[in-house]
Amino acid sequence: MALGATIYKVELNIADSDRHYYGSHVLTVARHPSETTERMLVRLVAFALNAHDDLAFTKGLSSADEPDIWLKDLTGAVDLWIEVGQPTESRLLKGCSRARQVIVYCHNGHASKLWWDGAHKKLARAKNLKVVYLPIEPIRELENDINRNMTLHVNIQEHEVFVSNDSRQVGLLPDVWHDSSG
């Protein structure tokens, strides 16, 4: 018998003064059996950094044809394709050919650096790719307080991200490694 996804109900309150976006999202997040809680939290941070009323989680790890998160326009065209982790170059090039912008949020420390060192030359031709590194230590601090029903508050100001729950607040500063989308 295959293991099913673990379902989390998340109220995500976002105050992003950099983009002038302020809103609350009630999300149902499915954590694939092979996905770590850490990676799921990175998906939530990525969602907050790109929040939009039409931004949506996809089948993610369960589908080779969809990113972790995407934003589609009214015609069904993909405006934003968001990947978490260290996707293959072919997957990213596929996303770049299908979407207006592709963003990768990597978070595995030295392993992410090795991945990017190996991938950046092959991805140089992508004109709509952004690669962002999220420091994992603050995410790991939040991991201790995760439960299946939770409220997270995300404040973004001058590119710094503050995530808080009932127990703690952590800050992280995303590091943009590559941005050809500008």
C-alpha cells in the first residue's frame, strides 16, 4: 500500500512592503511522502515571496509536467513557474519555454551551491530564469513548531523575510544567484 500525502491547513498572512502586497491566503498544502517538512516550508516561503490571488500549488513532486507552484493568466498561459530544490537543467529549460518567468528557490546549503556550479553554464541561454538561495537554518528553526493546522505571518521588507508563528520569529535574507529575467 502506497503512503498518501500529509495534508496541512495553513493560514498565510503576508505583508510585503517591497511589492506592496498585503493579503491572507488559506491554503491546503499536501506534503508528498518523499518530501521533507523543511522543503514544504520552503514552498510556503516561495509562495509568500510571490503571493498573488491566482498563485497556486500544483501536484509538484507527483507530476513531471508541473512545477511546485505556478501562476496562470486567464487564458491558461503560465506567467510564473516556481521550482523548489535542485531541478534538472532539462526541467528548468522546459519551464523557461512554457512560462514568462521561472524562479528556483534552492535551500540545501553546499549541495545547492554544487548544483548551481554544475548547472549555470547550461542554463545561461534561459532569458527568463531567476535562481534564489534561501538559507536553511531559519527554516529549520520553524520546523520544530509545525502542526497540521497553523498560522504563519510573513513580513517582507527591503528583501529580508521574517516568518513567525505562535512560538517564534525567524529572519532570512534570500540571496539571488542568477537573474536573467530583468
